[in-house]
Amino acid sequence: MPWDFALPNALAGEADADRQHTAAYVDNSAFAAFYERSARPLWAYLVRASCDASLADDLMQESYVRFLCAERAPSLNEDGEVAARLYLFRIATNLLHDHWRRPRAASIDELPEELFSADSNTAQTEAQAELGPALRRMKPRERQLLWLAHAEGYSHREIAQVTGLAAASIRLLLFRARRRLARILREQHQPAGGIQ
């Protein structure tokens, strides 16, 4: 069954007829199933890479819109889910990079509400409580690589496809990111005076 509606002009923008034609014939049930299987992992990746849940929400939605409008997007039927998922993660990665490149003005409105909350009782595990601050101290690229390798279970070749980095460099970059994370976690466990 073809997609039930044509993309609105606001989403299609100035796109040519070919892009609208491609998006208009995505199989509705295939896309719904693809979205159901890929939305949570994509959102989790974006949250961990950006350390910002609201940004992850925005980028996730924009990623799916661009996936549907892309001329060269892998077909969910012909190319299979793996290729489509890697393509979707690549779109999200590019959007994340674009966001990081934009100059930002700091504002108190951008700070998470949890910082001002009087209730500090959360359902986080001890590991999550330690890992969150450690990840925030890391570079975005390091968080990205660690998430793709360990949470998504992507191979070095797949990580290279998602990030646009050379496949040969992924092993070294992951090694450095793991080593830096371990050092940060050790620093968090040291007494305040630095005496071990």
C-alpha cells in the first residue's frame, strides 16, 4: 500500500518532483515497522552524543523527514533494513555535526530543569549516575563512537559509514575514547586531595 499522503509543502520545501515522487511511494507498513524498530535506538544515540534530550527529539524527527525525502535513500524493501538504518544514522550524525558547527548564545533557559529541581531522587542506577557526568566531560565525537560501538553494537565499518570517518581510523579512535573514559571514571573515584 503506498504512503497515504503527499508530503506537505512546508516539509518538501523547494524539493523537485523526483524527491516528492520518491517519498510519496514509501510503503506505509514497511516504514511504520522501520520507524518502530529504529526510533528508540536513534533517539538514544542522539541523546548520548549530544547530552540534550530536547535536541535529540528535534534531530530525530528531522532525520526521518530527510530520510523520507532523500533521493538516494535505501529502499526498505530492496536494500534491506541494515542499509536503511545506517543511512538514517548517517543523516542524524550530519544534523548533529551541523548543530555543533552553529554558533550558540548561552542562556539560562537552555539549562536542564533537573538542575533546579529540589527532588534529587531519580531512578538512575549507580553506573548511570557515574557514566553520565563522565560522558559529558568527553568530546562529542568520543561519545558518538562509544555509543555506536557499545550501545548499538555497530562494527568498525558500520561506524565509519555512519560518521564519515575512515574505517581504518575507527579502531584507534575507539581505543582512545575508551582510555579517556576510563581515566575520567578513575578521576571521579579519587579522593578530593588526589591522594590514592
